[in-house]
Amino acid sequence: MLGYILKIGIGQLIMNRSFKYGDGFFETIRVKDNQPTLWSFHVDRILTSCNVLGIDLPSSGKLDDVIEELLELCQGMELARGRITFYRDGGGGYLPESNALCYHIEAVPLKNIPDAIFPTHTGNLKDLLKDVGALGPQKVGLYPDASVLFSPFSMLKSTSAGLYVQGAIYASQMGWDDAFILNDKGHVVETTNSNIFAVYNRHIYTPSIQSGCVAGVCRAYLLDRYDLLEADISWDDLRSADMVFRSNALHGVRRIEIA
């Protein structure tokens, strides 16, 4: 019986290129009162990710259908964590037989955590810094065992995410809330689940996409809304910053205490 179940399981997964090759990407979406947060920024990243991977672009109408499917799953949840995994359909080995886009949707209730905000000021850095400074900090330390390397694919929220899994495990073992990730040049580029920002003399700096960080949706929102600067940030730079914070699409902005 066990062998039969295993055979069926393999049969169900064998054509899923995300499972076999990490040939896909995903969007993690905050849904509050059945409305997706930062959806237009997610759409931009979906289209960019398809372009980078050479997967057929979805039409705007198709993406409307996808988000409606997600919202149906989120009905009855005041706050939800939606995930849409996109991957290249069909079979083949490393060489795919198709570039058609396929997707999988899931949703679970999301706990509304304290000390996290989605800033709404229009370009007012002073107010942004005041609000972030009032948040209770999250403890984040350095993951030492691996680093990211910039490539055309490093910006993706790829389904091949082993480094981030190992970094999150390490952070948990150390008793931290998260772990910083370095690139091959020794610059701090992100955490396992967030983009990072460092404040010096009331200026806010964040690593560029060329550093190897993921192109975060909340990062894009903050860059669109505020006058932020992109720069390389070393470990020493980070430790000497006036303030450090991080952002992601689920919880917005959270302040960091460096472990």
C-alpha cells in the first residue's frame, strides 16, 4: 500500500516543474477584509518574473481571474496570507516542452502582529522615521554559512529557496526573529524574508537589486512613495546605522535590533 501511495504521489507531481526544477516563482499576498494589499506592485513583479524566466505573460484579465480566485478562498478571514505559486506548465527535462504559465493558490488566516506598519505618508521621511522608531524591534543576526550572488534570477521570489530556508532555521536556532543574508562581496543585502533599510543622518539607504536581493513588493512601494537611496551596505555599516528596519508584503515595516 505504501508503495502504491508513493507511486500516485510521484505521478501527481512529475509534471510540476516547480517541484522538479524550481522552475517557478511565488507571490505572498496580504489580504485584509477581502482586499489584496499592494496588488498593483505584485502584478508588476509577476510580469517581470515571467519575463525573466521566459514564461508566457498572463493577460491583465487572467490576473484579475487569479486574484478573484484567491479572494474567494479568503472569504470569512479578516486577515489572510495568500500565496500564488506560478510555474512553467508541461513536461520536459531541463529543456521545457512548453512556456505556458500555470499556477496554484492557497490561503490561510494571518495573525495581525504588533510593532509592524504599512506607512501611508506621502513622501514625508520625517514622519516615516518617527513611526518606525516607535516600533518595538525584532532581533536579527547574521547568517554566516552561505551568500547570494547577483544574477538575472536573484531578484525573483523563486520556488528554489534553499538558502533562505537554511537562514531561517539558523535564526530560529539562535533565538532570533530573522537572519541577515550577505552577498558574495560581503555586503548585507536582505534578511530571509524581508528587504532591509539603514538610516544614517535621517537618510534611508537600501541595497539595490544589483546587490542580489529579492525585488520585494513592499520595497517597491516604499521606493515609489519616499525619496530613498540605494547603496551597498557592509556589516560594519549596518551595525553603525542610526536605525535599521525591514519590509515585506505580509507585515509591512518592522524595526530591527541587530543581534
